[in-house]
Amino acid sequence: MIRALNVYLYDTHVATITRRGENLQLRYLPEYVESDTPVPISVTLPVVSPPFGNDETKRFLDNLMPDRADVRSRWAREAKLTSDSTFDLLSVYGADVAGALEFYPAGTSPRQEENLTPLTDREIGDRIRQIRRDDSDWLQHRAVEEGFSLGGAQGKFALTLRDNRWFEPSGRQPSTHIFKPGIQPLPGSDVTEHITLQVARLLGIDTAASVIAEFDGEHVLIVERFDRFEDNGAISRIHQEDLAQATGTSHVQKYESDGGPGYRDIFTVFDRNLSAADAKTAKERFAKLHVFSWIIGHNDGHSKNYSLTHVPGRSVLAPFYDLNSSLPFTQREQVLAHEPAVFDDVELAFAVDGANTLGTFNGDSIRRLEVDAGLTEGYLRDFALQVAAGLQPAVAVVTEAIPDRLNELPSVALYPHATYTQTLRVFDALI
């Protein structure tokens, strides 16, 4: 049984995690504690000499793994592990997780080889089809020993783009893009996520870059990883942690409604761990995104869907990702009615003084956000009106760039109708 994992960050051995029974302990190496501007594994695990106990360590590590129990169990079976505990899973799958962390069993050396295996359109299409058939099968043909893991609940896989060709990375070669076939009960959700991300970008919100692509007849959302950067052809990892990790929240409580952090808790994380200027910017960006979420009908913005980026000497709020609209998946007749009341009960991920639905969030909620984010009165109201005015033109620009057959998907065809209805809500509430 493996009893210790070595933790590497930016190619440096920074800490060791030991296991005694069911209890974990994380301890930074003394030389790392004494180094110049050491980057923390997490803001909840700052670089100090005393070790961190079981609770803090597990909460952070659990959020590196898929949320779904069926996926974790499947990964354990495929690796022939005796349990699906996070520690055991990281001993096999921990070499390529979100951010720049790498985990290896103590006594083993980090992998040095870097391999890229070219993939055909048919092979990528097969992977997309496999996840659509069984979205617990994230690994498919990827070898267990390649040590790949992505958190979250949605089936996905990661590849590397080089010279306009897609490759399977292995060894120490990082992936550069995440492929998301969509959520199974919501056909076309990969396309609507792309639309939402791109509309947000057009309206001045910093989001991850994305495209919709087709492989062997299968459409898929491809998101460029912002925890990677390329320098002279070499791809490197950038460390990040999601806001569930940064608030010390269990992955089972990622939603505020399940006991997870509210936006004020997140603002506190910004104030404590970012410079004053970066914290101010982060709160402004987060508040604007919450207003955008109200307008667009994005109701899945839980704490794991936001991240901090950590580099030596600085931490910032990362670009936004996992944005979508739930509204086009409402019954067609209701969407086409263009009545805002149809969407009144759609829940928001964060409540503002108790306002946690599209129908209860209003001008007073916006003013409360302005106060809490330290923004001048009227700033977010003006932003909301600008979004409402620019929303339909932005949707038109993005949808026109999508292949015609994808625009025929019911959720995509209904998207402009749903967003038009929301512009009526904004004008009614704020003018």
C-alpha cells in the first residue's frame, strides 16, 4: 500500500502527503518554505512549516478529482485499486491535474518523457460518441498509467494542439485544450456553452477561449486551457485552484444552496489573498459576471466554476469558464412566448440578500452587489443595461459563425428567443 505522495509544483518537489489509516497530512519541504516567493498549493494551505491535518488536506485534494462517485469508482476499477479514495486515485491519476500540481508515489521519480500521439478525426469522434453513450467513461482508450484527471461532473477529455493537429499527450507533455461533448440530458449544451462564452467575451467579460468543432460527424465544445502557456514551442503548466478549494469547501457543497460559499465569502478570499488592486478587480469582475448570469440565465456558477491563478509573487482571478444558459432547454412554447415570468423560478448560483432566482433578483440586488464589491452607485446598473442592449447583436454574431446544422438544434434555435425575453426583464426591472 502506498503511504506517501510527493507533490510537485512548477517542476519542484514542494511537499509530501502521508497517510496513516484514513488520515492524511500535508507538509511542505523545509527548503521550499525557506525559498524566495514560494507559490502555495492553495490559499488554504499556505507555505508554512507546520503540517496540515486531514480535513484541510482532503478538502483540497477531493476537488482535484471528478465529483461523480460512478466516475471515481470506475477509475479505481480500471487502475485495479483497492479503494476509490482520493489519495489512491492521485497515486495513479495525479500526474496531470488542473493547474501545475503533479502527484507521484514517494520513492518514484517524476516522468521525464514527453510524447504526443497524433489522432485522426475518426478517433476523436469515437471518443465523443463514447462519452455521449456513457459519460462515466472519461478515459476511454487513454492508458491508466498516463495519470490524467479533470475535476467536475461533466464527461470530458483533454488533448494537445500542435501545428493545427490534435495529439494525445502523455508523460510530462501537458494538454492544451479540453473537449466537452455536453451534458447528456441537455442535447446541444456543448453548443450553447460555446455561444454563452463567446457572447460574454463580446460583451467585455474575460472568458476562456472556445470553438465548436466537428469530428467524424460529432460536434463538441473545445475550450483552450488558461492554466497552460506556450513559450518557444514548449508548453508549461500554470498553477490554479478553484474557489471551492480556496474557501476550504467540500466538493459536495460547491453550491451555496448546499452549504457552500456565497459571494461575500468569495470576496473575503480575494481581500485576504490578492493584492489590494487585484482584489478590487476580482470583485468587480465577479459582480459583473453575476449580473450577466442573471441576464443570460446561467444557473450553474458554483464555487468550482471559478478559479484563482497562482504564479510566484502574485495571485489573480482566472478567466471565467463553464458558462451556459439553462433557458433554451425550457419547453419550446414557453420560450417562444417571450414572457419573462416563464423564467422567474430559475435559480441563480449565489443569493444577494435572499434574491436567488431570475424573478427575485432586481435593481436592489444590483445595488447591494455594488456596495459589497466597492463599486460606485449605478456602475452595475449601467453594465446590465449595456449587456441587455448588446445581447441580441452578440448572439447573432456568434450563432452566424456556427455551422447551419448546429443552428437547427432545438436549444440553439431557441437561444435568441430566450435571451430576447431576458432583455425585456432587464429593461422592465431597471428603467
